[in-house]
Amino acid sequence: ALVLLAAVAAMTAIAWRGERRTVVVTPQRASVLRALLVASVVTYMVLIWGAYVVKTGASTSCISWPGCSAAPTPFVDGGLAQTIQWVHRLSVVIEGAVIGWTALVLRRGAPSLQRGAWALVWLYGAQVLVGALNIWTDFSAAARVTHLALAATIWAVLIVTTVAAWYGEASADTRAASTRGARTREEQSAGA
């Protein structure tokens, strides 16, 4: 489902860019793409691990937040369920650092990339609060659904922002040059 969501988000972003899209290759753009790739991989791993937490029934193994009263010392106290929960919580901390780093890298980019950075930061903050809300509301259905929806939204924003970073705004001159280049190629193949 996550791969399908990524594919739909990428196709939507590419279609939205339309004829204005052109691949931008600069050192700054390469660093932006690296940051987005790392953030996407880490986020994907957190999403998969979150699904594993639910599948194994470890969701309710820690009924306090941000710590875990059933296993105060990660990986030492508690059982397997608490260890699974701690891995998820600590991976979320790593994801937060990566999202923060990515936002710092994106702040020097185009306005669409800056909007993506702000969206990621705000969505991540909301996601952490809703994760805590799961605990505070005794895992209410609304909190669980919102937690999943925010995770999917973060994933989709990462994919759309990556597409926006890959394809930059083409100036009128660049579009005209690429159109002339396409016509020249068509003329060459017609003459052959």
C-alpha cells in the first residue's frame, strides 16, 4: 500500500508539473535529493516498523509516554513486546533528526521545496503528538486512524517533494530550447 501511495503521489506531482518540468542537475540539487532520499528511506522503515508493532500486538505494551513504565530502560527491562515498542519509539527519534536535517537542506531550495520542508516539520510534530495521544486516550480509534493518516501523509509529502526537487521550474527559454531540440531530433529521424 505504501509503494502504491508513493507511485500515485509521484505521478500526480509529475503530471502537475506538466510541460514546466525539466530535470535539474546542480550540486545543490544533488544534496537536496540525497537528503530527501535518506528521509524517505528512514520514514519508510519507521512506517514498516509501526505496522510490525501493530501486527505483533505490541501497541499496548507501553502505556506511558514518552517513556515506557513497563520497560523503563530500553532493551533491558520488559519483554519482547516492550523491545518492539522501544525500537519504534527510538526510530521515530531518528526520523525526527533526519526530517529536521532535510528541512534545513530544503530551506535553501526553491519555494516549492521550502513549502515541502515546512509541511514535513509540521506533519512530523503533529504525528508525534498524535502518537502520544494514542497512549493518553487508551488507543482510541480516532487517535489510531489519525496516527496512520499522518504517517501516510508524511510519506506522500516526501515523495511529492522529491519529485519537485528532481524536476525544477523550466524557464521559457529552456522550454523553447527543449522544443527546438525535439523538433531537430524529429527532423533528423524523418530524413533518415
